[in-house]
Amino acid sequence: MNFIYFDDRFRKECRTNLVNFCYNKLKNTKCSRKIWAFIIKAWHFTFPYMAMFIFIFGKLNIALFLFGLLIMAFLLYIYLKGCFISHLEYKLYSKNYINIIDPYLICLDYPITNENRYWTTLYIALSYFLIVILILYVRLKIYNYKISTSVKEN
């Protein structure tokens, strides 16, 4: 039985194809590649913080939907052996490239290598997911408590 879908080369090739597809779509717009790289990097870096705000204060159904999207993105990161968004940013504008995990590596006093980027991203993402799961658990408990007390009142 051939398990090509789990072969590292196949997975990295899928990531490259996805990056090339996005790159070709973006380069055919009026926006320069440098501007696209900046826009994507800005969203890529701030999205986890904006999502955390939604997990804490947003509507519960939106928070749960967003959590599902983040789980899919995380699984895609693991499957593709890296972040295709970071690779897209690099392909769009490689001059003075800074990966979004680099500030965390500097704070942790780790050398900036691709392996450290990969594993630090995994550790930070897992920590993030644990915090989000705790937040959603508490919010669901509160929501269920409010429903159960309103049913008892009626």
C-alpha cells in the first residue's frame, strides 16, 4: 500500500503548490508584491490576538466557528510541514524577511533557524489552543448555567 500522502516530499510539494497558486493570484492584481507581503504579514501576526479578543468577548457561535477554522489551520501547518502563509510572505517579498515567529525566538533567546521556527510555532500554538479551550469551556459553562436558570424560572 502506497502512503504518498504522508511522505514529507509530497506534503512540502503540496505547500509549494498552494503558495504558488496564491502567489499567482496576488501578482495579477494592481497591488505590488511588497504591499501584499506587508498586508499578509500584518494579518498573520495580529490575527491570533484579534481572535483571542473574539474568544473572550465575541458571540459564542462566532468564537466556536473561529476555533474550528484555527484548528483546521493548525492541522494544515502540521500536515504541510510548515506555514504556507509564511512561505507566501517570503515569496512575495524576501528582502529583509522576518518570520512572524522570529520576535518570539528572540524573546526566548533561541537562535533563528527553520527548525526552531517550526517547533516554537508548534509550542506557542499548542499553548494558545489550551488557553482558548479553557476560555471556551468557561464561556460554555456560563452559557449553560444561564440557560438552566432561565428554564427553572419559567
